[in-house]
Amino acid sequence: MTKKDIANSVYERCNSEINVTKKEIYEIVSEIFRIMEETLQRGEKVQISGFGTFIVKMRKGKIGRNPRTGEEVPVPDRKVIIFKPSKKLLELVELKLKKV
């Protein structure tokens, strides 16, 4: 599902209740994603109740291997975005968490 698909779905579900154009809804959806991006860039979490949480974490560097040559290559520290789905979302999608 793309951002455009999300905007179209919102338009189809809500257009009778609110009088806005597809373009206006697309701009609103785009702005929501921009706000989420800016929040994550600052290193803050984005928590959407009933859906899940996006968290920025630092992943430690390590020594990797070049698959062609087998040569060791240092992999630097880096930031990664982790998504933790809510229990409600997990239940809706019928996923089961594996305990390690």
C-alpha cells in the first residue's frame, strides 16, 4: 500500500462526512508522514495508539565479511528504525510473538 493508496482509502471512507478533495487528503496524509519523519530524525519515538511504536535505536558496529572475497570489513555504528506493533495490531493480524 502506497501513500497515494492510503489517501484514496481515506477519501473513499470519509468524503461523505467531510467535504474535502482527494488532493487535500493526500496533502494531509503527506504532512502526517513528514511529521513522523521529522520526529524520528530528532531521535524521538512515534507512538500510535492501537497500531504500534516507531523507535530510533543505535546499532553497534561490527566486523562483517565481503561475501565475494571473504575479507573482513568493519561495519560502523548506525541508527536504525524499529517498529513494535501494538498487541491490538498483532491480534488483528493474528501474529504470535516468539519468546526467545
